[in-house]
Amino acid sequence: MLPPQQCSKDARISARRDQIIAAARLCFRKHGFHGAGMAEIAKTSLLSVGQIYRYFANKDAIIEEIVRRIVMKKIRLMTGNAHNLQQVAHNLAHRRIGNLSAPYKEEQCAEQKEQAEIDHALMLEVAAEATRNPAVEKIWRDSEKQLFNEAKSLLSATFPQFSETEMTAKVETLAVICEGTAFRRLTTVHADAELLEAIYHHYFQSLFETDEAIGVEN
Amino acid sequence: MLPPQQCSKDARISARRDQIIAAARLCFRKHGFHGAGMAEIAKTSLLSVGQIYRYFANKDAIIEEIVRRIVMKKIRLMTGNAHNLQQVAHNLAHRRIGNLSAPYKEEQCAEQKEQAEIDHALMLEVAAEATRNPAVEKIWRDSEKQLFNEAKSLLSATFPQFSETEMTAKVETLAVICEGTAFRRLTTVHADAELLEAIYHHYFQSLFETDEAIGVEN
């Protein structure tokens, strides 16, 4: 165990970082990554610019921490039941992203929904920035790699009959569908959700189950 | 036929608009939609700010024209052979977006490739902006609707056996896969392209062909 003074120092640092991240999320959301400067982030977090630099070397370091936290949240949600393909199909068909694999609760509090909206907008912001800023591109690539491997391990544990290469291709198509659905969040809903769910469910079944003889061939 | 003076006036207006759009694309690409102002766009296009306002009411009007042109380009490319599902699967597996349905030429000139990269980056920029700017959200929604309906008409002509509702759901999943693949352009390539192509091709076949009796039931 850490001595008490170390504990409280760590807690203080952690609280300060949370405070800065919360402020930066709001600023980036409102003015974009380019429009929001360190001065504005400092003002919003009620700290001085000097104090901000004690916790984060620059704006990229703040972006990195924001992306890291969003990815961690996604991984935690995924760990629940990524193997429940019916649930995944259902959530995708209803464009319920963010908690893609966890059962979606209608009574989910407004605060959580709002944070999910902000997460989505920030990820778009970061993606756009990644096309012109190599530091942000690296953050983007690294966190995607982590999320992809996490998803692959989970699904490999549930469907051990597939080779590494096969599983990678299957997870890639899942990732494409998840990202595409998230990206289309702002577009008009054209399709009937029940039909869409049936299509996805059928697709996932053909991806992960050898329907002739599940568990017999392997 | 228009009188000659009208013709040359229209041509001049059109050339000026092209000049402004080309400059704005570069500015938005470099500094983001928020970071680039009308003054910078004017400077890059070698015009005065006053001249710019003669052709576009504001920055949103420029964005709208940029999105409209990108969508038109996509529609023209699609009109080629959207029904060639093997080709679509091939291009998706190789992350060849922009000319998704047209056969991809290795010798495609560098200029075209660069413009496709800029199109992609700008669409991300616009998507991020759409989450906070209702005017841009409307541009985004309207152009998506047009592209979606165009794709639906094309596929309905090729596969007339499906109802309107069925076709809408099928086109939605295609759109999700296209957008998801485009969105993942910057991430590391994890999957084997040949395996991925086989998965997509199989999926598209099951989506659009009643494999037991194609063309018999209808």
C-alpha cells in the first residue's frame, strides 16, 4: 500500500486531470480541435494555462488521453457480451453505438446518452485531425489496434474453431459495420430496423457458425 | 441557345466558383473547417474577400458546394457498375473507396488519387462539423439522401425481385459497409484482402440473390 500522502497526491493529480479532460471535451466539442486553444481549455477548467501544462505537455497529449478513455470505455462495454451476436445485430439495426454489445436500456440516463454523443463527435473530430496531423494519426492507429485486438481475443475465445487469419478478417468486417453505423448516426434513418436486424443476424451467423454442423467438425 | 454574351458570362461565373472551391478545399484540408476563414480562402484563390462574397454567401455555402460536388462524383462513379458486386467486394476488401464501383486502375493518375484523399478528409471534416452546426447537418443529410436514393434506384433496376422496403434495408447495409471502410482508411490493415473479398462477395450474393432459384421465382 502507498503511504497516505502518496495516495492523496495521486488522487489530487487524477482529479486535476479529470477536470482538464472534462473541460477539453466541451471546448473541442464546441469549437473543434483547431478552434479550441489551451487558453480556452484553461478558462473552462478554472485553472491557469501554467497549471494545465503541469498535467499535459500539449494539446495532442490531451487528445491522446481523451481517445484513450473513449477506447477504454468501448473495451469495457465490449467485454460484457461481444459474443451475443443477436444483441449486436439488434443494437446495430437501431444505431445504438457506444454500448454496442451491452443490452441497451431505454431508461439509460440522459447524462450517459449525452456523453456518448460527445464521444462520437470527438471521435469524428480526431479522425479528421488524424488526416493532417501525424501525432494524432499515431494516437488513432494505436488505439484502434488495441480495440481490434481486444475484440479478436474475445471472439476467438467464443469461436475457437477459426484460424488467426480467418478471425482477423471476420473481426475486420464487424469493425467496418460498427464504424459505418456510428458514422451514419447523423444521416436519416431509411431502413426498417427489424429487417436490418434480421439481415445482420443472418450475416453474423454465417460468419461465425458453420451452420451445417456446429461443433461437430471441430 | 443562349446569346454569346450570356454564355461567356456563365462560363466566367463558373470558372470563378471553381477557383474559389479549389482554394477552399486546400484551406479546409490544411486548417480544418474552423481554422480556415474567408480571408484565407480569398488569399489562396487570389481574389478579394469582397469578390468571394459575390459568388458564395458565406462559408456554409462553400461547404455545401464542396459536399455537393463530392456526392456528384460518387454518383457518377456508382452509375458505372454498382451492380457488379464482385467488383464492389474487391474494392472494399482493398479499401479502394471514392471509386468504389468503378474498376480500379493501378495506373490511376496521382492527381486523382490525391483528390480522392482530400475528398475523404473533407468529408470527415464536414461530418465532425455537422454534429455542431445545424446548417452543415442539413447539407450532410440532404446529400446523403440523394446518394442513397440514387444507389437504391440503380440496384432496384438490377434486382427487381425485391420490395421497396427490402431494397432499402439492403442498400443501408451496403452504405454502412462503404462508409465504415472509408472511415477505417487511416487504421492499420489487419486482415488479408483476399479473405475479406471472399467474405464480402458471399455476403452480397446472399443479400441480392435468392441462390436456390435466381430469376425463376420472379
